Amino acid sequence: MTSNADLLARRRQAVARGVATAFPIFAARADNAEIWDVDGQHYVDFAGGIAVLNTGHRHPKVIAAVQEQLALYTHMAFQVAAYEPYVALAERLNALAPFTGEAKTILFTTGAEATENAVKLARAATGRSAVIAFGGGFHGRTLLAMAMTGKVAPYKQQFGPMPGEIFHVPFPVAAHGGSVEETLRAIEMVFRVAVEPGRVAALIIEPILGEGGFYEAPVELLRALRALCDRHGIILIADEVQTGFGRTGRMFAIEHSGVEPDLVTVAKSLAGGFPLSGVIGRSAIMEASEPGGMGGTYGGNPVACAAALAVLDVIAEEQLLDRAVAIGARIKERLRLLARRNDLVPITEIRGPGAMIGFDIVTSRTGYEPDPETTRRVVEAAREAGLILLSCGIHGNVIRILVPLTVPDDILDAGLAKLEQALAA
């Protein structure tokens, strides 16, 4: 019988080491918010495939839709012969667009494809080339997406030089001494010393930093960015790859602010575990590219589109936006109790709208000194206790919780108990 140890040895021989795996386990099966590895060990899943499984592992309605599509055709290439699931999904996403006016959608496969093609659309629509992004932001690992990503290790190291005309400004994190005023001054400084605003095609921002530590963009900042983009003719891109599809209690995180972006990048939980991404945008911008300038062999795969249509049905039918709010409140209440205890690892900065929850591990309760080494030990202790948990943040000291929104209350509570056990260990 195959074991984790056997598969780990085979992985070392066969798979390039550049792709990391957080834990030395191999999945055998999964259901909703639970995973079993090939050794028969059971885990509560607080990672959700890195925010991919808002509707849980193998949701019955998603699997049924996929099986129905499998019986018809699995691939066509939309550039060769179109198919209804692509069009139907674009219609659904256009109706959900977090901005007023006519929307259009184009579909791809990965989040990096979505962010890169959003920049391509912005460049085509404006005739400009430069992009402003934020420190701590994550937009993918392909070359342009990597250049926009605001973190060197492990994403950029060894891979330079980066594409030109990508400029970074600080993301305002109060715990790290940042402020909205500082960020806005940094943008003005970019305009003074690096690139004139008339050459900037787009400004891209995650409404909540994902890999950067689950810090929410202040509403004041988003409003100021909208005004700045309007003033200079810059396209505002909301990267909702990790935040989208109910995770924060809204379909898109930008909706909490009331600020309307011009383009929205989506992926991850769009298709319930099947590879699919896209850009939703204002019609005039989406029409800027000439036919053939956009696309991809697998973009908008029909099986993934069928899964995504089912995901949108599940979000509506099971009221997962409200469920995200309820789950988040339950998690944060438990974390606040844990933060008061002196017998556990010190935690602080419990945050996040809906069920996109993060908190920081620090060296002491009397100040803010990031503790990445203890964070690593907590993640490993959680795994040993039967909980799949991930860290993030530019200092490596943030624990993020991305449990499926479909998680039953008893499984959620079991996971929180395992988290408490890890913080004690």
C-alpha cells in the first residue's frame, strides 16, 4: 500500500524542487472541509486549497454539473468553436460585476493569466504602459505577474530582471507603521521621480492582501485611488483572485468599500477546484483588444465553466455570503478568547471581513515583534493535531484561515480546537 513516506521519496526523485509543498502528506480523498491522507490520517481543512474551495471539496452540485459536461465534450478551445457554458458564465459574471454600466468578461485558466491580461486590456484601452502595484501584494508567478507582486522571497529571487515600468508603493498596514497618507504621498512621489501619470495604464490592488498578510485596504485609500485614477485616466484593477466569490461576506471584497473598479480579476473559488480564471470589466475597456489579442488554449474550459455555473448556484442557494459572515464571527470570537490566555503563543491583530481571517503571531503580548519561527512551529503543530493551516505575510508571522464556507459547525469547532492545541504546543 502506498504511504506518505513512499510518495515523498518518489516526489523527490521526479518533481522539480521549485514547487514547494507545505506538508509531507499526500491526499487520498476529501469531502467538504475534511481531508484524509494516504496513511489514513484525518484533517480539518482550514486552507481550502488556498482559497479555492469556498464551496468545499467535491460539492455534490458541482460534481454533478461536471459529470454532465464530461458526457458531452471536455475541450473545444473557444477560439476554434465556441460553446454555451462559456457564454452563460460570462453572462452570470457580468450581472455580478461590482460596478455600474455594461460589463463584459473574458475567461482564462490561472490567476496569473487574469492579472496579466487585465494589464494587457488596460494598456490597449489607454495606449499607456506603466503599472502601479503595492508592497505585499501577490498577483501571480509568471513574469509580468511576478513583477507586480510586492514580495521578493520566494517569488522574485533568482528570476530577474523584471519587466520594466512596474512601480510599487507601500500598502498601508497600521501594525507595520504604515498609513493611507504615506501611501498617497508615495504615489505622488512615483509621479514626480519615476513616471508621469499620463504614462500609467493601470493601478492594481488587492482589496485585502492575500499572501501579504490578510490586511484590508482602508476605505479611505480605495476612495482616494478611485479619485486619482479618474483624475489621470488610469484604470483601477481590483485583484479579487483570493477575495472573491463570497469569502468576505460579499461576492467581491471591493463591494465593502462602495468603490467601483474598472476591471476585476477572478480565479480560485470561481470553479470549485477546477482551473478557471477571468477578467470582468467595463465594456469599453474589454473591447479595446483586437480579436486574437486575448485568449489561451485552455481558457474558459467547458468543464470548468460548468463547475463555475454550479458554484454560483450553490453560493446563492446556500446563502454562502451570510454563512461567511457567521463563520467569521464564530472564528474571531474564539480567537479573541485565545488571545487573552497567557499559556498560549501570543497572538494579536485578529482581523478580516467575513471568513477571510488572519491574525499575527508575535514574540510577546507587550509589543509588536513578528515571530516567524514560532509561526512555522504552530503550522506544523496544527498539522500534527490534524489541522491543515497556512501562514503568510511579508514577515512570515500571519496565520490565515480559509475554511470552506460550507463547513458544518461541528467540523469548524473541531478545527478551532485543534488550532488551540497548536498554539499551546
